[in-house]
Amino acid sequence: MSFRDARADDLRFVLDGLADNRRIEGRSPEAAACTDADEAEYAARIAAGTVRILEIDDQPAAFLSYALDFEVMYVAGAFLWIDLVYVRASMRGRGLGKRL
């Protein structure tokens, strides 16, 4: 098991995870599908280094997307917002989300 920053070639895994997460939330198939805007947003997040990948046997198993904010009320300094934790369905129940 290893952790690393997401790379451009991880974009499909991240978008598939985003769509799967939306289905889990109960969204319609149309609302769950990733758009061009989603693709652009997550490509930018990957380029900015705010998506982390957890790999098992050199394959992406989970990811964490986050943002840093420096203007949060009552917090002095940087504040990390976790946007999404996703674990591939076949890897769930192993504590991978906690590890992220």
C-alpha cells in the first residue's frame, strides 16, 4: 500500500469515483454523470496537487480530494477542507478511507 499525489493519468479513476459517489448519494444517472466542467475541475485539482491516491499492488484503490483555505473564521493559518474521500467498491471495508 502506498500514498502519492494524483497524476494526470489518474483523472479517469477520479472521475469514475466521483460519478460512483454521486450514485451512492442517490442522484439520477444523468445527475451522477461527470461533465466537462467536472473533468476540468479535477484536472486542475490534480495539477495543483490537492488529490491524493492510495494504491494497492500499484493500482489506484482510493482517493482523497482536498482544498486549503487561509481565510476561515476563528482559525489562524491554513485550514484543510476534505472535499471527497472515495474507495473503490471492491476495496471497501478494509479501513482505506481512514488511512487516507
